[in-house]
Amino acid sequence: MNRRLFCFEIMGSGLAFTSAIANAGPEPSKPAVNVQKLQWHKSLKAAHKLAIETDKPMLIVFGASWCTWCHKMERETLADQRLVAIIQREFVPVHQDYDTDMKVRNILEIERLPCTVILSPQADLLQKTEGFADFKGFIKILQAAMAKQAEIRQVQNQEPAR
């Protein structure tokens, strides 16, 4: 993925680029009474701006209306209240439609659905996973992305000021 092309094409050239996940515990046997849904951003540009302001990675999930596995992941995995809480706290969630967001799809080289891409606020690729992920698999995706984000921050903090 060409990060500069991505940032220029999707985010706009005028933008300046400037807690590890705890063990989520066993899966619940009953759905929660207060069901909280993920607050998806539809605009990648607005989500990127928020990611910079909050210093949170963007969690981009690609799906399509015709994709059975996409619906299954949204219904089962991404509706899990533990994941919703983690994602809302640690990431800027963005939902992209595979069929309509072709420019983003091509830049990020999305070939299979569902697809999860996690980018740092500076558009560094932290994680990319194609295919369905259950709760445990999705937790591993998030943990890997957070670990890579921590490594990037550590390197940035060690670099001398220019």
C-alpha cells in the first residue's frame, strides 16, 4: 500500500499528519439488556481527522450487501458488547462499502470480504485481515494492531527532533 497516495487521494492533501487491549473474558451466554451498537463513521476523511485529533487508529471494515460472511461478522462478531466497548474506546471505526468505495478498495488492495484494515492516525498499516473472524480471532487482530501502534510510538519517541 502506498501510504502517501492513500493520504493524498482519500484524506486530502491539506491535512497535516502529526492501552493495550485487556483480556475480554469468556463469551457471554445471554445478550446484554442495554445493547450498544458500534458508531460507524461513513466518511473516511472525517474519520481520519478524528483519528489524528484523538490519536487513535482507524478500524476500517469493508463489507457488501451481497456478502453472507460480512453480514455474519457484523451480526455475530462486531455486535459482541465486549468488542463494541473495546473498539469504541481504542479505535475510530469506519465502515466502507466494497461496491461503492472503489477508490479506497483499490488503494488498500482489498480482494476478499469481509476485510478489516487498521491504520495508524498517520496511515501506517497496522493490520490487514481478509475473511471472517469470530470473537477470539477479532480480539487477536485488535491486539496485534495495538502492539504495532505501540512499537511505532516508541520509535517516534526515540527519534531526534528535526
